[in-house]
Amino acid sequence: MFQLAGKVALITGGSRGIGMAIALKFAQNGIHVVVNYVRHRRDAESTARDIESCGVKCFVVKANVANDSDVENMFELIKKEFGTLNFMVSNAASGVLKPALELSSRHWNWAMDINARALLSLARGGVPLMQPGGRIMAVSSLGAVRAIENYTAVGASKAALESLVRHLAVELGPKGINVNTISAGAVDTEALKKFPNREQILDTAITKTPLGRLTTPEDVADVALFLCSDLAAMIQGQTIVVDGGYSIRG
């Protein structure tokens, strides 16, 4: 439908959850996929098998996106394997869930490095491999604009991420590269299981979502695929919220 066959995409944190859903959605539409992971090798290998069953190539790369040398090495490997890059999704995320006054500088820097600064490193490495028509997407969350219990460091880092997307959009627009954010609502992934009030979050989300269900990783992947297409050519520097209307309920 979108005529994307033969393109190449990098998804960081692509072995599980939203990243995996995006990787599979891309593969189903003929896109070769680079799956980045840092800890979950078996998940990455399993995802790679599913991707390759779609008839495309999958290249698995272990790299910590918060480590500049890892990122540089990853792009050298991508260049050697494919020679080009069309789409890049900054999805890898981490952070400590604590009240603001219990956060240390280490907690703060950890979240900022992985969730926000990593996009800058990825852009430095990825843009030289991109041609006009390239797409960069960052996965954010509603915590970037709303106060969520114990989410201070992660929320602040996601807000920084969204700001960085806007600045990159201005700089990379003249190169013909689109840069946007996808902000997901409450998605029941492995990450959400780390919240002590997970059940309350999910119940509240369902109750307050006008469409009456939780956002799924596949819902987010659908928007990522759309942003790769020519139909999204004039969407630049935006944060697209995928939450079934949850965020408009206050």
C-alpha cells in the first residue's frame, strides 16, 4: 500500500514491546530491519526470525544507545551491511521510577542519556546514511506533558526528547528528512510492569479512553508506518499522540 519495499529501517530497542511491533509492521510492508538491543539477546533473535519470515532481511546489532562508541560502531555495521538508511526509530528507553526528591544525579543522567541524548547521537550517525525522503521518529509518552506519579526523571527526559525532535526537524528539513515524535498512551508492555500501580494505571486508562480500550503496540506501529509513507511528507516536527483520546479527558 505504501510502496516501501526494499527500504531499510533501524529500530532501537526493537526486540520487545513497541519497538518489536514497529519492526514487524515494517517487515510486513517489505522494509529490511535493523533490530537494536542491549540486554535481551534471545528476544532480539526471536524477533529477527519473525521479521525474516516476512521475506525481508533482519540485521541484529547489540549497542547501548547511551554509549557514543557503541552508536558509532552500530552505524558502521549498518553501512557495511546495507550502505544506506531510510528510516530510524528512536524507541529504546529506560529510567528509575522514584519520587522527585528521591532521585540522585545518576538517576537523572541515566534517563536523560538513554531517553533524550541518544536521539542526538543517532541523528549524528544516521543522517549521513540518509537521502531526501528519510524519516526519523522518536517514541515518547504522555509523561512528557503530564505529571505522573514516580515518573519525574523519565517524564522530564521525554519532554527533552520532544523538544530535540522539534529542533532537529528545523535543521534536517532542508535536507529532506522528516523528524517527528509518536507519543503513546497507556500501553501494557514490559516497561509498564515496573510500575507498582500498574493495574490502577490500566484501569484508569480504559475508563477515560473515549474509544474504550488500551492503546496497543500495533496501534503505535501503524502510525510509525504512516509516517514513513509519502502521505506524511508534510508532517514535520510534530508530536502525534496515539491514545484513543485518553489525554483529552484531563
